[in-house]
Amino acid sequence: MLACPVSATPTARDAVASIHAAIEQAEALLGGPLLEDLTDPATGEITPIFLVSGNGPCFKAAAFARYIDSRPELVHVRTRRRSPQTNGVSERYHGAIKIEALWRELPADGTETGRIVEDFRLLFNTVRPHQALHGDRPIERYLAHPAESPTATAATRQTTQIP
């Protein structure tokens, strides 16, 4: 999870702000534009990121579609209706944050909820090893480059889903 802003409303504006925050975080980690990282320097071909979402109204809104259409590095895919398991990474993260953070501290307001969510996101990505990543942390996989990998087929940020 590159960004997890807390919002009181589920609008297209909030969804766009969340995607924008994730792109900013990715660019901060990469030290440059995300689009540049996804573009093959030899061919100019873009390897897009698949943005998987649920089917809420915010993801079906025209404003959200316009934002996605303006970003050549993104391809939007909605999960099948009533099939949360098709978005398992996100569902697993939300379950973990509820059990491991929010239900333990019971935040008093939105500001405190935002702080708890951000603290958990940092723990989840940078401290906590993940079994699905063979003990690696998501940040290690995200920042992996093919040249640093022991084999040519090793997972990189272009080939690994990041929780």
C-alpha cells in the first residue's frame, strides 16, 4: 500500500486523491517520475500498472474515469461484482489493519484514525516480513531492480503485486 488516506466520504474526488497520493509516494521512492520508470528507454513502450478496485460509485464515476484516462501509466480494472476475493491483497490489508491497529487503539476521531492508518502502512511496508513475499518486505520488492536480482526472472516492481 503506497498510500492509504482516510476520508469521511467515498467520492470520486477522494478516490482520485488516493491514487494521486500513491503515485506521489511511488515517485518519492523511485526518485523520479513513475511514467519514466514504466517506460522502456529503447522502445518507448509503457508497461502500465493495473489499478484494481471494487465497484463502488466512486470508481464508476466519470471524474474517476477521466483521471485514469489522463494517466497512460494506469489501467483500471474493477473486480467482479460481489467477489471481494478477486481483490485479495487489498482485502487482506484492510483485515490486518482492523485487527492489528484500529481495534486495539479505537481512534477518537478522523485525525487519529489517519495517524493510526499511516503508522500501520509504514509498518506493513517497511518493517513487517510477508510470507507471500518469502520473508521480504514490500518495500524491498518494490525497489528491486532486475540488474540486482540473482536471476533474470526475479520479481521486480513491474512484475510483483505490492500489498
